[in-house]
Amino acid sequence: MRTDSSPGSLPAREHLPAAGAGTPVLDVVIPVYNEEKDLRPCVLRLHEHLTRTFPYAFRITVADNASTDATPMVAARLAAELAEVRSSRLEQKGRGRALRTVWSASDAPVLAYMDVDLSTDLNALLPLVAPLISGHSDLAIGSRLARSSRVVRGAKREFISRSYNLILRGSLQARFSDAQCGFKAIRRDVAQVLLPLVEDTGWFFDTELLVLAERAGLRIHEVPVDWIDDPDSTVHIVRTATDDLRGVWRVGKALATGSLPLDRLARPFGDDPRDRDIEDVPQGLARQLVGFCVVGALSTLFYLLLYSGFRVLAGSQLANALALLVSAVANTAANRRLTFGVRGRGGAVRHQAQGLVVFGIGLALTSGSLAALSAATAEPAHSTELAVLIAANLAATVLRFLLFRAWVFPDAPPAAQTPRQAPRPYASTPYAAPPCPTTPFRAGDAAEHPRGDATARLTPVRPADTDPRDGR
């Protein structure tokens, strides 16, 4: 898996400002391979729809994946005819590779893509990108599996799609409903940090992008779509399914081993400007409580089994001390990794040492409870001993969680994690963006069109100001 993302957390989302002309707000990428027949009507239909309904400047980019037919020439003619269309030629196949290349080189603040067959109703395009423009969400996807979606396709594809999403939910704990719909959008600032982590260059690219974004806590907006299956689709279902399963295994392994720096994608607490000065906000408290309770329940069972075994060979105090010591080491190691998400060996010895101090407090509570029981009853029953130990361990557990969270695995306040970033992406500083090329360009040509560090002000284009006869 790739780990070469830019350091630092993402800044808070902000509404893209609408003032002044410049860079197109939306760049819609259409990845194609040998689509000489469908490319032109697709682009013309999309261009007409955006001209008529989209209130901002836009661009359509045809990403040719090493086509061997006349697709490059069709794309070049479209780029020459329409000012908002450009073409990109890649010498290697792979939809994921095409999207990564074009999105990485684009200067538009919102990036999207759709399949060339336009199976998705274009009326869903504005609802798709609106949450990204407003700053509400980081990514947006069209969903064919939402309750209000209307889908026309065969039983075979329906079964495969639903089975694949069930696999994602079971193996990668995905919560989005439709990973494979060819209708997605992402903010450019998110793409710049997220794309270097995505390894796949084919059809699994979408799924990997969404899983990593969701695990990083980014906000994914879903739009129900109307979708009609393309009977002439050239997608090889069996090969694609096999590659997807391999990708699920690879991503699942990377997430399990903690080899992905997903913390670099974290958003600060609150997207409202009033929330950005709040410090020491508990982060992940609910998840940590659940993890701690699960580990605690298993540790308690492990402790009781150990105590029962040691009690056969030793007295209650020695059996309690040995059982608590062994279970405490296992408990600290489990909480370190599963509850508080600490990976690697760094600080493990210190954490165990601090855990032993917490163990000492628990030992004092449980030993004191046993001593009090012995003082009250000369020969208490074994079941009574266990009941007293359970009660004492419950009290010790509450104190253990507080000490783990505040001392052993403390959460650094947000201000200490990353320095305050004064200039945020898409600030109001304008810059002169290069005009959209009207001739084909290759991926390597991106260096000739450098992007500015700030994003242009955005100007709504009113449909009434546009004459459909002027070529827009």
C-alpha cells in the first residue's frame, strides 16, 4: 500500500467562494477505452446538460485509456469544437490510472467522473457536487441501491452488485451502499491527500478510495440515482470480480496492520468557524468505550479462568495477584492496539510499565476486597469470592479506563496535533488560471499548466445569459 501522502491533517471544509471569473468549478472526467461510437454523443449530451443547468463554469475531460480505435481522434475533434472540453491520452489501460492522472493534474476544486454510457440520469449531477461546493462533504457517490433509486438492469448484475457490497460490509466494514456506480465526485483538496494512498489502477480504484476515506472519518454524501443498464458494456465481470476480491484482501490486510497513515486525513472538530477554536475536545470517546468494554469483558473472563486455575495451587491472595498480573499485561496490549489505535513497537515498554501501575491500583482494590471478605467470613465460599472479585473489578475497570485515556494513551489536544493553518484551500485570493486547451494533451503535459496555490473565485453562470446557439 502507498504511504507517501502529505503530512498533516486536512483543514476544515469551507464553501467555495463565488466571486470573480477563473478556474472551472467542476471537472467531469470520462474515462474511455475503445469508445469511438459512444464518445461523441455522450460528451455532447453532457455538455448540453451542464450548459443548461450547471450554475458555475465547468470542464469535461476525456481520459483515453490507451484506446486502439479512433477514440483519440474523436476526443481531439470534440476538444477543438467545444471550449469546455479537453482530451488526455494515457498509454496504459486502467480506469483508476486514468482518474488518478487527470484528477492529480486538474485545477478545478471539484472533481467528478462518470461512465461514457451515461447510464446514470444526469439530473443527479448537480445534487452530487452541491455538497462538495458547499463544504458539507468530502466525497459524493451515486447509489443505485438506495431505497428511492430507480434501476433497470438484469438479475445477474443486480445479484453481483448486491453481493459485492455485502462482502465490503462484512470484510471491510464499509457503510456506503454502492461502491461500483460510475458516478462519483471528490473535492480536490481531499484528492490531493487521498490519491497517494490508493494503489489500485483498475476497477477496484473506486472501492479503495471510498474505504480509505470512510476509515479516515471523511464525510461521504450519497445521492439516489435513476440508472439504466448498458447491455453493450465491455466490462469483463468474472475478471473484474476476481480483481476486486484481491483488492479487498489487500486493503483489509493493510487496515488490520495499521500500515496506512489515515490520521493524516482527519478533519478538525467542527466545520463551523465558531467551532475551530475549541480545544481539548474528546475524540472517539464512544468508539473507545465500546472497544474498552469488549477488551475488558474478555480480560475479565481470562482473569477468572486464571484465578480459578491458580487457586487450586495457591492461596486466594497469591492466585489473585498472579491472575491479575498476566491478564493486566494482555489487557494493556489489547487496549493499546484495539481501543486506542496505537500501532508499532514505539512506546510499548513505557505503556506496559504504566499499565502495571494501573494494575497495582486494581490489585489494591481486589486484594482489599478479599481481605475484607476474609475478615468478615472465616472460610468464604468460592462463588462468594468470585462475586466479590467481579464487583471490585468493575470499580477498578472504570478507574482503569480513565487512567488509560488520560495518562497511558492520552489524546493530544487538536491544537497540539497540527499547527493552525491560516490560509485554507479555496481562499478568496484570485489567480489567473490557464485557459482550457482546445487540442489534445497527454498526461505529461500537466507540467506546462501549473496550478496556483490558491483557488480562483467562482462565478455563477446564469443559464439565461447563455444562448444555446453560441456553441456552449
